[in-house]
Amino acid sequence: MGAVLDTGPASTSLNRQVLSLALPALGALIAEPLFVLADSAMVGHLGAVSLAGLSLASTILTTTVGLFVFLAYATTATTARLFGAGGPASTECGWRSCWGWGREQSSEWVPLGSLR
């Protein structure tokens, strides 16, 4: 006996909202490897030395993006939860708690500063 899925208007609206958020996020994740692929296709016409340089640079770029993507994943869930719980003041607290810094340090170290 499986669970019955609700396919009413509210469920469809929620599915559309989730999809409207998920598709741009997927596009953002796919963009960087596609840029590297396009660069490789264009630079490949310049010769082996140029392609070797691009290979090294794209490896460093892809590795750096992969290593630091945790910052986006770590702050997004906490910030969204706190924003839903109480507005912009809670969002600022969420950013500070994710980064582990106090208020006086957050404006110096967090790239966007405080979220006001």
C-alpha cells in the first residue's frame, strides 16, 4: 500500500515554484564546465602548447570551484531557514553563524559584508 500523492492545484503550484528555483541553480552548476569545454574547443585551434596551458588552467579552475562550492551549500540552507523564520535580521545572524565570525569581523571578511 503506497502513499497517495496529492496532485491538486496547491501541489502543482509548489512543484512549479521548486522547478523555478531548481532550473536556474542547475544552469549555474552546469555553466562553468561548459565554459571550459568551449574554451578548449577554441584554444585547440591554436596548437598543442596553448591547449596544454589551458588544460592546466582549467584543471586549477575546476578544482578550486569544486573545493569552495561548500561555501554556497553551507550558507544557503541556514540562511533560507533563518530568513523564513524571521526576516533580514535573522539572515544576517545565519550568515555569521555559518561563517563562524562575530559582527565586527563579518564586515571585514565576508565578501558581501552584512546583509542589510
